[in-house]
Amino acid sequence: QVQLVESGGGVVQPGGSLRLSCAASGFSFSDYGMHWVRQAPGKGLEWVAFIRYDGANQYYPDSVKGRFTISRDNSKNTLYLQMSNLRAEDWAVYYCAKGSISWLPHPESWGLGTLVTVSS
Amino acid sequence: QSVLTQPPSVSGAPGQRVTISCTGSGSNIGADYDVQWFQQLPRTAPKLLIYGGSNRPSGVPDRFSGSKSGTSASLAITGLQAEDEADYHCQCYDSSLNAWVFGGGTKLTVL
């Protein structure tokens, strides 16, 4: 069965950087696009990044474009999110999610999330 | 302000039927992009409930159903049970933003 385990969250000061990881198992990781989605405390879900199965293309919303970088290592079945110039509004639980098999893959299976706290 | 609009809360008694709306626009739901619904139980990760507007993944009870009309989508839950108490989120793709977008989420309370 699909298992996604995020790690790397923690407390960081505004302007700081952090790298999240997501270890995948239970499916053929290299065949699927992957998402990062976040949820600020008491708020709804916000899509953060998507990467195609081969890593050739990455997509971001304007809120994180230029500050966040999604990448993957298919040899290690691992997804990453490099976050820089962090702001208070980036404080959230970050989930990685396996994309569906479709031309616009939606988030399908989700990890348990990792908390990123941005505070001085 | 979310691109997709959901009511903040809905409630119903056990056994009743409730619906949750998700209102979008011509660049997302109205453009015929698939709508997904996710259930998020308290203090847990979201779980896919409905995909492609009306399809249920295996294991999801048929008490849950999805539909779409124009620029809006709806999630219906029949035979409400206490275990259905959760947050429900709709999701779609938006071609104007080139982004996967979510609604603000709806908290379902079982009375």
C-alpha cells in the first residue's frame, strides 16, 4: 500500500531556509507525479508545488514561485521541497501527495505531514 | 480568499442527508476540469473521497456521492453517521492561474 513519510520540518526564522523530504514506498515512485500541499493552522489546503514523474517539469503557485523548489530522486524514491526566504505566512503543515494517473494529476494519497513553524 | 467557495460549516442529525457546495468559475469547474473531494478527520491527513466529479475510490461507502452543474460541484452524504464528522475540501485545476486549487473547506458537524 502507498506510504508517504514527510520529514525535515521544524522552527525557522523569517528569511531562513528549510528542506523537506518525503520518502515514498508501496508504489512505483518513478511513474507518478508528486505534489506538495500545505495547511496553515486552522485554515484550508493550499497547493504548493507539483513535479512530473521524471522531474522534467515543475509547477508552483505565485505565492511560492521563486522561493520554493520541488525536486525528486527516483533512485531513492524520495521527493524534496527546498524552501528559502521563508515568511510568517509559510507557517503550516506540509503534506506530500502522490498524483493520480491523468493528464492533470490530482493529489491522491497523502502523507501524515510535517510542521514548519516560521517565527523569530 | 479561496478560488473555490465552500460554506464554512454544515450540520445534520444522524441518518439525515447533507450536501456541501463548491462554487468556482469558468476557468476551473466551469471549464470541465475534474473535481475532487477530500475528507479530513480531526488531526489527520486528507483522504481522497471523490475523484473525477463522481467516482469513489475503493473502500469509500456509497453514502458519499459527487455531482457537478455549470460552475459548481456538490458532495452529498446520506445516512449521516457520527464518524462522518470532519472537514471536507473540494479541489480542481484552474487554467487562469495554472494551478491546482482548493476550496476553503467545510466543517461537518453531526448533531
